[in-house]
Amino acid sequence: MLRLTMNPNTIKQLAAEQAHKLQDIRRHLHSHPELSFKEFETAAFIKLHLGKMGISKIKSVANTGFEVLIEGRNPAKKTIALRGDMDALPIVETNNVDYKSKNVGIMHACGHDVHTTCLLGAAGILQQLKNEFEGTVKLIFQPGEEVIPGGATLMIKEGILNNPKVEGIFGQHVMPLIPVGKVGFRSGLYMASTDELYMTITGKGGHGAMPHLCIDPVAVMAQIITGLQQVVSRQANAIIPSVLSWGKVIANGATNVIPNEVYMEGTFRTLDEKWRETAHKKMMQVATNIAEAFGATIQFEIRKGYPFLKNEPLLTARAKSYAEAYLGKENVVDLDIWMAAEDFAYYSQEVPACFYRLGTRNEAKGITSGVHTSTFDIDEDALVIGAGLMAFIALQELG
Ligand code: NI
């Protein structure tokens, strides 16, 4: 049975009072996006707002990142962390809005402006309630989620999960598939590990009319692509989600020219660490053997990215019940496995973690574009909901 230590209406009220401010903050961040690990102005802007709220326990971590401590009564009792990422993507925004990106070629197309704004909003609420809770909330403003190695690893290496020790961490991410007003949770395995694949197949180019005098890397490429699909479809246990996709294949010959080499880039994703290791070995073996059989050579680099993300079942069950108390049962949905990756996964490998989704879709207003597209946007009603819910979850968790 859920015990409410904090009245949801109190938090809703405090969140609603910030509505205009949160919209301004989000629009400022949206129009001034910065790329991964270059979030200098973003960090300065957030710190300025934290200062205005009277929050001073701020410590830089991982260069542009920082942690913020909001201490209640008896701060040593327990520490809960809330994380928001700050970086944008190299995309030219095509939305026609007042708050369109002023840094042409850079865009908050994954909603990290929203995550940062909600975390700031949560900070404002928690700061006002300092005397009403016991323990400490650690806010993590994280840089560089979008590029390997991921800001999360750097922050963990610099001790972000210790001193004070984090006993549970929550992350919130926009989801344009879910209508605004709703949020989504999933217990256990949620997002995939991701590895980048880079391959060069070297043969011997020549006239297209005389393939017997050449070693055709294009024909070898076709065999390798087909062969590697069999690793995923025939050698993986069918109950483990796996995906292999080649998004870039360059064979720069001509109608009558067999090129010397073919270059390819792809991604491999799964949800099982043991299978991930095995799959790497098998892909290497299959690709090498196919190339060898036809007299070609390959250079195949598998660059390891983020691990899979797992939501700790007990923590997630509690967070979901808090969300139901805050938003109503009908506004909390269950999520499917999502084969994209997220560096929040690193935290989930270290401490009990819960990564949940904030609905931002509004069909009536035409807000339906997916993340990482040039037309991505949100229904800004999500800001008050996201800020309030984060604060409510932290307060409930501190009990
Ligand atoms: Ni993202």
C-alpha cells in the first residue's frame, strides 16, 4: 500500500506557480543549443537560475557538468539523485517558432532542453520544501549524452554517485509517442546496448567487364551483409532482442568500374551483455572468413558504446505508484522495450535506477515529430508536469 508522505496537490501548486518561468527557461535553452561537452553557456545559465533560487551547493563535475545538493533536515539520512542531460544535436532546425535555434546547425532535437528545465523546476520546488523532508536530493546536470563515451561515464568516474552516496537515481526523457499529461514506465530491461561498426573491405579494382581479373569488394560486401544478418537471426537466442543495421555503404566505382574497396558503417544493439560479447566475436569471424574465401581483406572495428539500460524493479514499481498518485492511474502507461540507447544505462549498472518517459505529444496542435528530427517540438504543458513529478518522486522516495 502506497504511503504518501507529501500531498501531491502541494507539489502541483508549486510546479504550476513556475509555469511561466519554466517556459521562458526552456525557450531560452531551446534557442541557444550547444553540442555535447560544449555546454558552457547552458551550464552558466542554469547556475544563474539556481543562484536566484538561493541554491549554492554546486560542484563542477566532468567539465561542463555539475552536481547540486539540496539538503533537507538530517541531510545524511539518505540521498536520491535526479538526472537531466544538457546537450543538443547537429541538426538544422526547421520549426517556424519564436524560440527556434539561434545556433544554426545545432538543435535541441532530443528534448534535453526539456529535461534540464524540468530538473531546474524540481530544484525550485525542493528548495522551497527544504524543511519538510529528510535527506538530500542530488541533482545531476549531465553533459554529452549524445556522443560516446557519454557524459554519464565521465561523471561516474569523477565520483558523482558517491559523497554523499546515491541510493537511487531517476531520469526523465521526453517521448513524442505519448500524449502530454501521461508518463510511461517499464520495469527491468528497457533500452539496448549500442556498438558502432566500421568496416573497410579491400579487394582489387578494375574493369567491370573483367571481374575475373579483379577481386570485387562489392560482391564481397553483399555476402558479408547477408552473412552477418544470419548471426543476428540464426545464432542469437530468439528471446534476446538483437538488431544489426548498416546505414552507410560506400562502393565508389562506376557502371563499368569495380572499385578497390567498400566502406560501411552500422550499428549493433542488444539487451544481453554475454550475447553482446559472443556476437562481436561471431561477426568478426563470419566477416573475416567470407572476405578470405573470395580473396579480399577486411578491417573491421567494433567500437563499444553504451551498455543496456535496466530499470531496478522495486525502485521502478515505487516510482510508478508515485506517478499514479500524482497524475492518476489512467495517465501512467507501460512501455515496451526500446532499441535505442541512452547513457543513463551507466548509472543503472551502478545503483538502483529508474528511467521513465514524459509524454510530450499533442496531435491537435500538430506536435507529433519524433526525436532527432528537424521538426521535433513538445507541448510545453509537459514542463510543469515533468518538474512536479520529478520533485514528487524524490520527496516520496526520501520518505
Ligand atoms: Ni535524449
